[in-house]
Amino acid sequence: MPKLDLSRLPFFLSFLSVLFGGIFLLTATFLAGSVSAIVPHTLPGLNGLDLSPYRMDMVGDVDSSRLNPDKYLTDTLPSSRRVLPDGRTLRIFEVYAVNKEIEIAPGVFFPAWTYNGQVPGPTLRATEGERIRVIFKNLGDRPHSMHFHGFHSADMDGSHLHQLVPPQGTFIYEFDADPVGLHLYHCHATPLTQHIHNGLYGLWIVDPQEGRPPARELYMVMNGFDPNFDEENEIYAVNTVAFHYNRHPILVKQNELVRIYLANLLEFDQINSFHIHATFFDYYPTGTQKKPRDFTDTVIQGQAERGIVEVRFPYPGDFMFHAHKTEFAERGWMGHFRVLPEKASK
Amino acid sequence: MDKEKNSSLTTQLFFALIPLILLAGVIYVLLSGGPTKIFQTDIPPIEKLHVLRHTLEKDTILLDCINSGPDAVTIAQVMVRGAFWYHEISPKRTLNPLETARVLIPYPWNPGEPVGIVLLTSTGLTFDYEIEVASLTPKPSMVAFGRFAMIGVYVGLIPVALGICWFPFLRRLGKRGVGFFLYLTVGLLAFLVFDAVTEGLKIAENMPSNFHGPALLALGLAGAYLVLIGIETRIQEKRGGLKGGILLAWLIALGIGLHNLGEGLAIGSAYVIGELTLGAMLVIGFTIHNATEGIAIVVPLLKEQPKLPSLIGLGLLAGGPTILGCWIGAFTYSQAWSLLFLGIGAGAILQVIFIIMGRQTLSETLSLINIFAMIVGYFVMYGTSLLVGAS
């Protein structure tokens, strides 16, 4: 009977050790994930219902010291004024384009192209008939422009290739504040969708000379973001930060007139919508007419469409407002008004 | 000179360490900056997230994820069916390469519906995961163990046993009949090898790329083949030649057993995550398909006098591992295991094929009748596999 040949044993032993070592490593890695257990919290509701599975929400909050939707709601861009020889007012704004990373949802960062470091860009506001001068500096790393909606001469349109402002370049736009209404400005550089989507847009408001009735005024830009560049929005919001006004409700008083300057700057999607709970509002499309078109609680806006909403809340409490295109609401376009009782708030 | 001889071991060790020391030096230089700047670009970090497995409990979705890319990934938010949803992540949101995390999403999922989940990272990249059909994940319990054992029995053990029951019939065939069935077996086994490799590559496709699934499959295949060749050679040397068909039958049973272990793993894990609904038709399909495996085992024994216990033993070795595979597949994550065992099974079967075909000279082996038998065997397997399209 021939003896067992041991000379080849080391080969088999080393082979086996590699095999089982590999199996062990793989198992260890794969099982590591299933070891850590999380105990889910419960959220008690009516009759002992656990509400925790129903929390359509994001986790965490954004750092609002860098980008604050609450400030955007009420702030306009400061301007300087001069009186022209013919007695008219010349209003001067300074706007610059700059790249800035912004937090569009808790923990989600987007490399935005901005006007004055914010998205939406600052709200420019003037009175009908004023002469407007916008000193635009491009501090970004590619050509940009400003294109205003409203009456102006061809050389002030900011839309043609030869009107692109190069990096470090400056251009001064001049035109009359005309017509009355809620308008827009945005970058018209190519590729157009990307320049607008990346954050280069803002409100341009022309007030009537006699003014509008006193009200609590709020600026709301419905926008969205496509952070993975698949030409579909993953995140929707009003004033950039998803669910911001859910986490930080907007305080208003019972029965006070609230005027919302509402615009839709969404790219990639055809329409957007705006719906307020438990009240109805007057809607003035583009803010150009004195008579409201609708008395409603839901309004639809296409791309670049905008209008003025005038609303009163008859009851105190928390009331939702959101896109009634509900998939947008579920992806961040949802907020709350907190209506303070009339007596307590006086 | 003598000194050198005395310290030969130390010197040898020193020379072995030189490349390692130099490698450590190179890594140190790279990590301490300097030359890495050459490789730095404006390209953002490459993020890769892979969901290894999901678990569905009542009103809760659990995902086990691994960072399979070269850079850290932070899971910022989670979307379920297009809506952002509250969730918790343990142990932490930021995963370094090869780190794992468990995402817990309290969500009112409905049985029978697909659930699409999107993990949104801090840089805005999205990683999609689809639960094809939501169903409660069985927890390891006596009942569940019993149920998966039954699946294994129906899919693995019973069919193989049924196949072995052809033994008396096959014995009554003449010498030519036996030869025909031996090469029919080669055809059956060849199908199993091909099937294991294609199924393995399918599994490999769904694995994180840095686990190199195809390489794992090849490791199992080549490893099993070489080890079995080694064992067989040793036994031959010891016994002075392969004695009859008994050893061959055991080797075939071992190969099929390993194959069925891999198959059980795949069935168990697919069943658990709802990708496979084991309807009556599918079980019947598996039964018919795997019955042909039983034939393969007993064909080498036709000229022997095997006792009943050894026939039972062969059946258990070939069919039993399906039960084990179902358990492992159902209760632990098993893609890699499945792949490895499919590879090992394929290697073992391949070795058996070579033994059978190496018994005669090439011209004898490749006679027209043998080739015909092999094609018929392959086709029988192919035909019965049509009944188990989902596996």
C-alpha cells in the first residue's frame, strides 16, 4: 500500500486556510450590520394608536445662520435713492453673483449659484415710475446675467449671448419700474435650465404709487432641487429649505390681512401649486390688476408664473400650507401658519 | 562566511520584510500629503451605498447598508415611495468605507405591495432600493425553522430520494444501458455547472462591486475542484486505484449536496425578502428538476451491491444540505455564502464529470451514443428547469 504523499500537504493546508479565512472575513463583515439593533420610539396617539409609522418628515434641522428662510420671508434688498434732474427718483441696487454651498434640507448640501449668497436671490422692490439702476458684479466662476421681467430696452434684456457678464465683470442695468405687479429676475446665461435651477432667481416687485392696503407681507418662492442631476427634483420647498416652515411655523395674527407674494421658480416640473388650510384667499395673477381673479384656497402656477395672495385666518391655531401636488408636499413643500388669537396678540 | 550561514534564517526573514517595509514607507509618504496632491482633482468624492438586506416588521422597515465605495458616505435623509420619512440610523449616519449601518424606518407598509426606498446622501446623491413585494420577514422561531425545513425537504430531500428510487429499474438495464445512463448523468451534471455559474454571476451582479463576486465564485469553483482532485488522488494512491463506483457515487452526492446548499441559500433568502413566492407549481418544478439529481447519484452504483443505509446516506448527503441552506438563507444575509457554495458545488460536480469522462479513452468516451446521452441528459435538466423559472 503506497504511503500518503505528504510533500503536497502544505499546498492544501495553505489553500484551505485562505478559503476559510476568506469565508470568515466575509461573514464577519456581512453579519456586522445585523448586530446593531435599534429600539424604535413610539409616539402615542388617540386610543393608544402608535403614531410613529406615520411621520412623513425629515430628520434634523438646517444651520439657519448660513441661509435663513425666515429672513427671506420679510427682507428686501436695501437700495440707495437719488433724485434725478427731472424730479424722478433713481433707485440703485447692488447685486453680485457668487457660488455658495447651501443646505437645502437637513444634512443635504447643494453647490448653488446665487445672487448675493442666497437662494432665492434678494427681493428687489420699488415704486411704479422710479428709474431703476442695478449694478451687477459677477463674482462667480462662469458668465452670468440678470434678466428682469418688465418693460425695458433691448440692451437691458440680459438674455443674448453678447450680454453675458464674464467672471469678475460688471454690468449696469437701467430701466423704469414698470408695470405694477409681482415680477421676477433671473440669470439668462446658458445652459438656461441649469443657471435658473442652481439658484439664480429672485422676486422683483413694483408697487403702485398709491400703495396697497396695509398688511403683513410675506415673500414666498416655490422652488426645487435636483441634487443628483437626473433632471428630476428630489427636494421641493417654499424658499429653498425643505419642510422649513413645518419646523418653524410662520406666526400671523387672527383676522389680520396677510399678503403673500407668491412665485413658482420650479425647473423640470410643469406646474406647482399652493394651498392653504381652513381659509380662502383673493388671488391677483401677476399682481397687475386691482380686482382679484379668484376667491379660492388652491392656486396653480406654471413655470415663472406668480401672483399675489391676500388672506385672513378666521381661527387661531396651526394651519398647513403646501403644494396640493401632493408628491411635492411629501418631498419638502409643506409648512405651517401659526395663527395667534386676536386678543392675546394685541 | 560562516556567520552568514548561521544567520541565514534572520537574513531570510530580513529579505522577506524588505518589500513590506518599503510598502509601509510608500503608504506613509502618500498619506502625509505631498505626492497625493498629484492625484487630487475637483471631482467630488465617489459615494457608493449598497443595501445588503431588508427586514420587514409590522409598521417598520429595516435596511442593512454597507459603504462599498472608496470615500465616506453620509446618509442625510430617507425617502419611502417618493416621500421623505422619519427614520433612525445606527450606529451612525456617516459610514467609512466598508462600514455598515442599519436604517430603521417606521412606515405603514402594506403586504403585497412594492416599496421603493431612496437614500439621499449629504451631497445629494441618491441610492435606490426596491422591495419587490412587501411581506413580513419571518423571525427565527421553531415554527419558522420548521417551515423552512419543510421547504428544504420538498425541494431537496424528497426529489433526490425519488431519483434514487430508480435504482432497481436502472439495475435491470444491460451494460449498454448503464453506459448510456452514465453519460446521461454527465449531461445532467454539466447543466448544473452551467446553471450554477450563470446564477452565481446573477447574484454577483447584485453584490457590492468591491466584494468581487465573480472572483468569489471562481474561488469556490476552482478551490473545490482542486481539493477534491487532491483527495481523490490520495484515496486512489492509498487503495491502489478507484474501486468501483462507490467512491464516485459519494463524490457525486457530495458535489450535488454542495450545489443544493447553494440552491437552498438562494431559495431561503429570496423567499424571505418576497422575491420568490413558493407556489405549488414552483415546488413541483423543483421536485421534478431535482429528481434527476438522484439518478446521477445511483448510476455509478449499478454494478455494485450497495446496502440500503448507504443509499439513504447518499440521499441525505445530496438532498439534506438544501434544508441547511434554506435556514441559513432565511435567517442571515447570504449572498456571498450562496455564491461561494454555488461555486464549490460547480467545482465538485466538474470534478465528477472529469472522473467519469476520464475512465475510458477519449475516442471511447466520445462515441456517438455517449454524446447523444450527454445531450439528452442536459436537455432533461433544461426541460425540467423550465418549471422553476424563478430560482
